[in-house]
Amino acid sequence: MAFLLARDPVAITQQPLVIVVGQAMTLKAGTMSSNNETNSLIITGLVLLGVTDLVQLGVKNWKYFEGVLPLRLVISFALGAWVYYKPSSILHNDLAFIFLFVEMWFHFVLYNFVRQEKDERKKRFEERLEQELLKAQQDGVDVDTLAKKLQKELPEHMLP
């Protein structure tokens, strides 16, 4: 989005999705100009959000995504509803609504993916714990000592 906004902001207003959804939702058409100073602020914000997410994804910080995605989903939904139901707002146009709608859909899909990953990590943890407990029981090792050992070995993002 930031790339398209930097390259040709007027092209965003001419996208078929924007036109069709804007007309279907009876929203006024938003306007963009290539000489608008606010475009650089929006581009900077979008790039910073993207880079922050990429860094967190690179270090596999699942806790970050488990916390931030539900918040972004709720904010996108609330702002989308506000844009649609508040005709006196400056954001009551097809561009703002489509952006928030796509963000909401994208965050919903990512949220479901992250929840599925969390469930899979939890299953793997429980299976390993069960195997270690059975082995400890057969070897006569103290269960509390084993539990402390497992907590130290596992990275924080692997814990349920």
C-alpha cells in the first residue's frame, strides 16, 4: 500500500474494488493527489508498521503477534464502523472504508493463523512433556526437577 501510495496515489482511487464497494456502501468518492504532504506521513507510518512486523516475524516473536493482532483487528473494525456510520467525518469516504476493511480482513486471517500456530505449539509441548514424564517415571527422576529443567530449556514463545 505504501509503495502504491508513493508511486501513484491517484491510481488508488481508480481501483475497481474501491469504486464498486464505495458505490455499494453509498460512500462519497475519496480524492488523492500526488502533491499532498500528508501522503508522506501516511507512507512513513505504513512503512514503520511493516518493518516492525517484519522484525518481529524474523525473530519469531509469537507473543507480539498474539497480543497485537487482536488489538489491530478491533481497532480496524471500530474505525471502519465509525467511518461508515459517521457521515459528517472527514474520513467518510470509500478510500478510508476500503483501507480499514482490507486491514480488518487481513488481521482476521492473520489472527486465525496465529491461533492455529499457538495450538500446534501447545500440542507439541504437551506431547514432549508427556514423553519426558513417562521417561522420568521409568528412570525414577523427580517430576518437579524435570518440570524446572523443561521450563529452562524451552524458549518463552514455546510455552503455552
